[in-house]
Amino acid sequence: MSDDRIRVLHAVTDSISVVLMRGQLSYLRSVGFDPALLSSPGKELTEVGEHEAIPVYGLSMEREIALIADLRSLVSIWALLRRIRPVICNAGTPKAGLLVGLAARLTRVPCRIYTLRGLRLETAKGVIRPLLAITEKLACSCAHRVVCVSASLQQRVIDLRLAPSSKTIVLGAGSSNGIDVNRFELSPERVALAAALRDTLGIQPCQPVIGFAGRITRDKGIPELLTAFDVIRQRMPESVLLIVGDYENGDPVPAETKRRIESDPAIYRVAFTSQIDLYYLLMTVFVLPTHREGFPNTVLEAQAARLPVVTTTATGAVDTVEDGVTGLLIPVGDAIKLADAVFTLLSDPGRSESMGHLGRERILRHFSHETVWQSLSSFYSSMLRERGYAIPQSQVETEQCAQTQ
């Protein structure tokens, strides 16, 4: 390792969340940084460390508020930062944003960043909402910059006075990691695999497929999705609903909704899978009737797979499509307008195909892994220059190449 490398520590609360940075850390290493990763212990953390050849640190952090456990975690993180002395600390997800942000401030990390991927408080109720607002505001106050993953999320942060506008920033067109666009390329092999998958599920080639992928929770709009599906089936009885995802206890759907998903022969549910790219090939229209987001990857993936999208005007979701061009936006919680929008696309294959084509072009232009990673590394370089640090020579060369293209 050369002497000019800058130690960068990325942190998230749960090891399962390291998927949000897949490929990002090895890219940073390739352009001259010295990245490391912190999360609660878990197999995902270990796997990323091995796959991306970076140091990883497993320190327990509770997702929910737990004062004693949180204090222990803060002390452990403080000790770690004192030992490894990162120059840049980038924490994301609420609890890591708070605890790692506090520890970074206490140890005077020169460049402190909070990556905000969504606001849980938007759909929280009761006493938990003001508590979440306080913790978010504290996490933002510990950071020099708050990176918001979408323009609407940035505006929401400012409106809620969680951070001043001067501290917030959106990198490029948004997203925290972009997507691997090559994964969604059409090929004879992938088309054949998708056809076999369709046969296994028992979906006929002529049936319109309304697709959803993500957490099966109330705030993803699953109850409205089922209501809209009932309306669509009255107009188009052969249509089916394909749901890819798992149930979560944190914001559970009503018991009747779950029973319906598992018992209705026109609804196909499969658990979360690493082969999600094949399931997009089975869909005719992709739907995300969400109540809140940061910047949902599933919508980007669906567009990369040439699907028209119907989503809501919720924070984060509103930024993911060009309304009327790559998809349709509907109000949050409106099942009838959701049904109308989906039916419109199912009834007009030509328009759907055009939206899918334009959606993929938009993803290639703004949201590939490489585009998002370059924006991040350039942002790190600008912060380093502001604070009088020399940036890695490899990053200088990367920026020069980008300027000449």
C-alpha cells in the first residue's frame, strides 16, 4: 500500500446492509483510497471483506433504541476510531449514522459524512416519531456533509429542519451505489432461464404480469397493491401478480393481506432471491406503491430490465422515473389511481415498450455503478482538498481521465 492512500471507513448498522455498498469499496481501493467497513457482526460483513479485499470490523449495534447497549456500542466504536484513525468516515443507516457519527466527532475525524438513504420517521407514529427526529438531527449535526440519495429526500431533510441546506448534497443524479446494468442485459441464455422459471411457477406466456420486489410491509403499499389488483382483474381477468420478497415484523402487513397473498391462485410470491434479474423478465409492468423511500434500487433495476414503472410521489420514489416518459407517478395510498395507471400500461403495449426503452437509457446515462462511484470518489477528493489533504495520485489520474471524456 502506497503512503498517499487515505483511510476511509464506511459504516452501516446491520451486516445485511453492506449490500448497499457492493463493489463500491473495491472501486475506492482501485482509485487510491484505503477503504474499510464497519457493521454489526454477520456473514455478509465477512463475505464483503473477503470479496472486496478490505479490512472489516464487526461491532454490535442495535437497530432500535436501547440506551445501555447503545452506550456500549458508542464506546467500542470510539475505541476503534482511535485505533485505526480514518481520515474520512461515512456512516449510513440511522443507528450507525448516530453512533459512528458521534464517535467520529469525539475522535475528530477530519471528514465526517452521513449518508441518508431514507427517513423512517416519515411513516412513524406516536412518540417514536419525535425520537427519530431527534436522533436524525443529532446524526446530521455530527457530520460535515449529509449526502442525500435523492433530491426529494434532500428537500425533505431541509423542510424538517434536520440539517441546513448548506450541509446537504446529492451526488450526481442520486443513488448511493447505482446498479450493475450488465446484469440486466438480454441474452438468449437469460431469456431461456426466465422461460423455465415461468413454467415452474405456472404463469402462461400470454398472461400480463404485474410485478413487485422488495420488503413486504405496510409502508411499501402492499395493502393498496392488492386492492388495485382486484380492480385490474375485473378489467383484465387473466392478469397475475408476482411478488418477490419476504415479510418483515417491523412494519407488518395486516393478517388478512398476508393470508390473501398466500392463498390467492392469481398471486405468486417468491422469497427474496439473488436471481431477481430473472424475475424482472417475467414482468409486464413493475409497481412500487411505496409510502417512503430514499432512492429505491428496485425501480432502477426494473428500468434497466426495460420495464415501465408505476410508483408514487413519495419521498425518494418521485425521483426514480420521468413521469409519462419512463413510468407513471400516482399519489401515495391511492389504490384506484394505482389500478388505473397499471391498467393503462397493460392496455398499451407500444407505450409500455417505449417507456421501458427510455427507462433503460436513463439508467445507463445516470445510474450505473461506475457513474455513481466516480461521483463519490470525486466528492471525497473535494472534501480532502477543503481540509488541506493531498488526494491519492490514482484518484487524480481518474479525475483527469473523466475530464477528457
